[in-house]
Amino acid sequence: MKSAIIGYGYWGINIAKSLQKSLNFSIKTIFDEDKERIEEAHKLYDFTSYKDFEAILDDQEIQAVFIITPPHTHFNLAKRSLEAKKHTFVEKPLTTNLKEAYALYEIATKNQCVLHCDHTFLYSPALKWLKQNIASFGNIVYINSRRINLGLFQSNVDVIWDLAIHDLSIIDYLVGLDIKQSKTFSKKYQNYPNDALANINLELHNGIIITINVSWLSPVKVREMIIGGEKKTAVYDDTKRDKITLFDTGVIIKDEFDKNSLYQKMVAYKLAQEEIPILENFMALDASIAAFFTNIKNKAPDLNQKEHTLRVIQALEIISKS
């Protein structure tokens, strides 16, 4: 299937690498408003250059468009792509508000196109394992996440929309994201227009407590999530070779009768062995692109993926307002 990559920055480079080795897609063109980026792409790939985005949409041979551009451009580019009846793959976030996200899905349905938002982590071996095994953790009590790094300030979105979106996507995939309460502290850095750090506290309707710390100001890169259950706890660290460490450790509520008190609840901690699960070996981005192709081939959108994407954007709006 002949495809176009729109945007050849950090993530666009990764998209091109994945499409180059894909058995399902070929690169017909790579387009970027920065001509130097196109020149760099020509050093690695053989593709046709187009004068503008409209010329790409007019090419009937191109069936799939990969939009890897700044978030504030996603809605307009994806809308035009879907209206041209191209299957459309969009880097996260799909849009910067819920209303526009619904509008894109309506256009996709009308024109019988697949719209795929790339929440890449959901397609990783680590998340596949966690999804398959989280029931063995018992009732989930809390999830604590840190996603911090130095620099990489985004000019069009704040740190919540840039980084916390990953954690919210993972949490929704694993336990759902039905928010009961939200409290957020965020702060700008010097005169930079967007918030550069935030602490997010959520209570879900299912009782799970969520804490998310995101920052562009950390001297070290951290990508860590702790998932605590009554029976087991997992530490998911995307920066490590062994991405999941499983602890046969949980939080237990003991009910004890004592002569000096009619009723007493005691919290105990069950300590035991650590385990490092063996994960499958595949690239998350490759799996995301493969899922996009499968939906195109089946001529059926992934409704679960659609609902997931909408829930994540809704959660981002709730958190931003809190």
C-alpha cells in the first residue's frame, strides 16, 4: 500500500524506518515544510517529492497518510486526509480537544476510512504482558508514574499533553480511566508559555488512586510506573533492558478482634520473591503500524481503539481544567 509520511522530525524518522521494512506499506513520498528535512530523507529513501500537501492528497495511488507533525496541526491535516478518502495514521495526541476528535471519527466513518491514533506504548511487549497478567495482581490499589526528562520543550502543548498522555493511555488500557476526582498542580518555567512540570492526582470510580509526575526539567530521564495490587506489584521501567520487575508483594487488610478494641484494622505487607518476566521481542511502533494495516485490510475500524483515544483526550481535558 503506497503511503505518504507528513513530517520528518524525531518521530517521523522512526515511522520511515518502520515503513521501509514493512511488508504492507511502501513509501511513496516524505513531505516536510523544512526542505532540509526532505533532503536528509532523500539520503536514505527513494521517494517522489510533491510541491505541497494538497498534491499528495490528489495522488490516487497514495492510500495511506502518516501525519507526524506538531499536535496543533493534527486536526486540519487529518481532516483533509480523511476528506480525500485516505486511511490516516496520526501521532498522539489525535487532536488537542475532544470536539475535534469526534469530528475526525465522523469523517472517517462517512468516507469508510481507517483513522488510527498512535498510542505506541499500547503495542509494546511490556504492555501486552501486563494486560494479559494484571488479573493475577488482585484488586489494583494504586498506580504511581514518573515520566520526566531534561529539555525537549514543546511550543504547542504543555507537559501534560506531551508526556502524561502516555501514562493516561497505559492506565486506561490496563484498568480503565473513569475519573471521579482530579487535582493537578502545574507550573511554567521562567517565561516559557507552557507548563513545564505537573503533579497529577486522580481517583477513579473503581477506587484506584493514580499519581503522575511529569516534567521537562529533570536532569535524568525516567520512565517508571508502579502498579500496586493486593497480591502482586509490578514496576514497569521503559528505560531498562528488563522492562518489568514483578514483586510477589501486596497490601493486605487484616481484621482482628482485640479485648482493648471492638474492631481494629491492620495493614500488613506481604514480602516475597522478585520475578523478571520474559517478554516477546518486537518493536511497538511496528506493531502499531501492523494494527493500522489490519484494520484497513478488514475494512473495519477498531472501535476499542477509537473509544480509548476519546477517553484519553477527555481525561486530558479534565486534568487541564483541574
